[in-house]
Amino acid sequence: MRKASVWTYRVVLMSVMLLSGLAASQAVAQSARVIDRIPAADTLLAGGLEAFEDGNWQLALDMFKGVESGFGRNASSSTARLMAAKSAFRLRDFEQTRSLLSSFAIDFPGSSYVNAARSLDRMAMDAQQQAPTSVLQIGVMLSLAENARVPSQQLFNGIRMAVDAHNQDPRNRPARMVFRDILGGADAAAAAVTELADMNVDLIIGTLFSNEAVAAARQADEEEVVFIAPMATDERVSDGRTYAFQANPSMHARGRAMARFAMNGLRMDSLGVITVADDRGLGERLADGFVEGVSELGGAINLIKILDSDADWFELPDTLSADTLDFVEAVYVPMASRNAAEAAGRILGTFDRFGNRDIRILGNAAWHDLPQRTHASNYTLTYANDFYPDLSSVEYLQFGWGYYDLSGEDVGRLGLTGYDVTRFALSALTRQDSRSLVDRMRNMTPFAGHGLRIAFNGGNVNEGLFFHRYRLGQLELVR
């Protein structure tokens, strides 16, 4: 609330005390047909409206009620009574809301607010009947170790903003966070799951790193408590699990998603794979998922090539039969290089040497927004991407401003992920659905967040991805 509101409120309260006797006598003197306008009451009403707009609903409620209690019936009374009821509704005090509105139509029969008062009374009655007695508990597990403190804080900021936004809606079941520091790594993560489960939390969100998430997921199945890993990509987090979910698609899931898009979206059925073996195994895991996805859909994999190093791209046209690419419509080329732009230049140059410009290149998120737009357009290079904030949307900008107000820094991927994952989780928790939370999450309609798409499609790994392509020197969002 702005300082002017506090000053106004104090001055007006003094006016209430000084003028209370006068107000009472004025109320008695009023005729049935003439209602006086009292400047001090109008000022108090204006202060209440300002407090309401600032979200300070308790102060607004007190000021609106003071319009009548301090001055008797006056020209601002009907507006103040309705706004007092709205303030009580925002505070989830549905009983007081209905009490304030109970005689509104009788007290103000000619008011233009009668219909609005009736509508608000019905909303308060519905909310009163549906209001649960308990609070949703969201377990949050993050490490405050020196190397993890900053990213943990960023992720936590997003989670907190989602919970705060949820609690701003008086129709929602209130939620609160229960935080646990997992400074000890994987063992601490498993112990935190047990502790949070003993507290009967409704759901747990965390951690930053895959080794912690794997341990937490294992324990979540033991404790039968739902756990969502917002960042981990290791397949072991959700593989064979019932209660553990991955919001960040695993490498295997990303490869399968690209295969489905190639066959169902691009209508291709003869495909190939070329990738480079890397120390993290990312390229091979993406390739395995792609091959599996194509095979399941009845497509043909007519080329599989795993290169030992990036240098092997230069020799590939000499070692691969000249007509090999004649039997594939597109080649999936997932990159795992730490210098994506350099690797992309090497790969595109190799395909130039093949001389087959009819071939299409498919890729992973490492191909996103690279400088070789024109070169990549020669092969209508199309790829799957797991993170894509809509920088032009008003909702995203409003969230970004709120994040900056909270943290003093611009929002990044971690803050957006924390926000989107928590919004999805709260949506699943509060959905009117008789199924278990596990089944609800698996079968939720696709969720579109500020940076993520979340769709578990009957499983425990997020399959909600964006698909982009390079065409005519431009980068386009295809789906």
C-alpha cells in the first residue's frame, strides 16, 4: 500500500472520532427520501478503494465498514457495503461476506448494486459450501550448498510465486510450502522425502540434480507420496516408478517425441540417425529413443551411424556409401556438443558435401536459435525443444515483472520452471476428479505454462515439447 493511503486513513479516523456525534445527529435528521453526502465519508471510501486495489483487503474492509459505522447512512453507504463484502470475500471470510449482504436489497432498494450484491452472495454461499477445512501442503526440497544456493533460490522463487498466485484466488483451497534443505545430496534427499511424507504433505517438488532426484524418486515410491522432479533428465527418475514424475523430459522421451512428430506430423516413414558418442551419453540416448519411437509406429530405420568424435564428421562422406541417403527421407542428428554453433556448422557442411539437398535434418533442443539460419533452412532443419518462453505475451511480461520485484533479477529458466511445474501441480491437486493424484497427473489435459508444456500422456515423463524449423532463413514455431 502506498504511503498516501496510510496518511489518509489516519486523518480520516481522526475525523471519524471528532465528527461521530455530528454524524449520528445527521443520520437522525435525514429524511426517508434524502441521503446526505458527507465529504469525510467519501474520503474514507476513496481510501478503502485504494487499499483494495493495492491488495490490502483487511485494511480496505475496515475502512469500508467505517463509512457506515462512523457516519451513519450516507450517500457512500451502498458502495461501501458492497466493497466491504468484496474485501471479506477476498479474505475468504465467506460468513462475513454474506452477513454484510444479508439486508442489502432492503437497505438500498433503489441501488444499482442490488444485482451485484445478489451475485456475490451466491458466490460466497457456493464457496462456503465447498471450502475445505485443510490446507494443501507442498513439500519443497532444494539444496542450500554453496554451489547450489543461487539456482535453488531461483527455482524456489518460481515455486513461491505460483503458490502466492494460487492463494490470491479466494475460491482456491489455500496452499503452503514446507521446505527442506537437502545439503547432504542424494541421502539427504531420500531422508527429506520420508520426513515430508510423515508430515502428510500432498506432493513434493525438487530437486536440482539428477542423482538427488533418483534417490528421492526411489523413496517416494516407498512412501507412496507424489514427487515431481522439475529439472532432472535421467531416465531412472521415473523409469518403472508409480509416484515419481519428470517435468523435464528425459533424453529417451525427447527422441521418441521427435520420432512421433516425424512420422505423424511430417508424414515420413523412412528415417536415419547419425550422432556422436559423448561422455554423458546424451546423443546415444536421444538416438535410442528416436529409433524405438519409429519402430513402434511401423516406420523404417535405414541408417544408424554412431561417430566416435566430432572430427569424424569430416570423414563421413568418404566412409558412407554415396547412395545411402537415397533410402531415407530425413536424418535425425541429435547434438550433445558443448559448443552447439560450432558443431552445427560442421554437421551442415558435411551434408553439403553429400550433395543431396532433398534430405531433411531433424534435431534436438541443441539446434535452437543458432546463427546458421540460412544454412539450416537448406535442409528445413526441424527439431524438438523443451523450453520456449513466449516473450511477447502480456502474461509472461507480468510474471517477469513480479519475479524482478521479488528477487531483484530477471527471470530465467529455473524461475519459470519452478512457476510452471507448481502451477501444474496445484491444478492437479485441486481438480474435481475422483481418481488418485497419480492418475490425475498422468491424464491431465496438456498444460501450457510460461516456458514449459507439460503433458504426461498416461505416463510419468513429460512429453510436452515445442517443435521448430528453419525455413527461408527464419526460425519458426511449427507446433
